[in-house]
Amino acid sequence: MRGSVDYWDLEITDVEIYVVNMDNALASVGGFCAGSHEIVYHQRLGGLGYCFSASCPPFCCTGAIAALKLCKEEKERFGKLESIAAMAHTRLKTLENIEIKAPLKSPIIHIRLKIHEVSDRRI
């Protein structure tokens, strides 16, 4: 599994705060952040209380663990996902009224509608 640090070929020590979102990558909920003692201290004092007071439901944890096992055991899925994402990206770029804001290999594709002006009205 590759995150931004691996994708951009960085060392983990080059990153001040590492934020992991389990919503998209693992079809679960929640996430975590890690960093230096100073960053964690600031996060603990400056973050909203509810962020750190609720646990992930057990079924979501079980789903996330199963997703991590699949990632570890079936690495060929990533190559297939990259090729499907590239194909979707290429096909979406051909549509006239949308703009794509995502790297070619990203399976998460941000699509933005282009705004055209027609007389006094915006559509």
C-alpha cells in the first residue's frame, strides 16, 4: 500500500504530520494522525474533543483489518486499480463540461463541472 510519502519518494522524517484517512482507502471510518511530540501535543490541545473521544465501531475495525489483509496478500490489485483509474481518467477527460482534478493513477477522481455563461444566466 502506498501513501503520499511513498508516492513522492520521501522519507518519513521529511513529513511533519502524517494523517491517515480510513474512510476511502479501507472502506471504514475514522483515521489517525502522527508526528513529532510537538505536533501531537498541539493536536491534542487544539483539536476538537470529539475527535479523540469516540472509538471506531467493532464492525468497522473488522472491515478495516480485512481490507488491510487484502492489501497485504493481493498486491496485484493495486496494479489493476491503477490501470482502471487511468482508463476512467482518460475517458472522463474527453467529456466537454467537466474538469478533472486528480493524478492519472489516483482511484479518487475529483470531477468539477465547468461553468459556461449563456447570456445573463450561469449554467
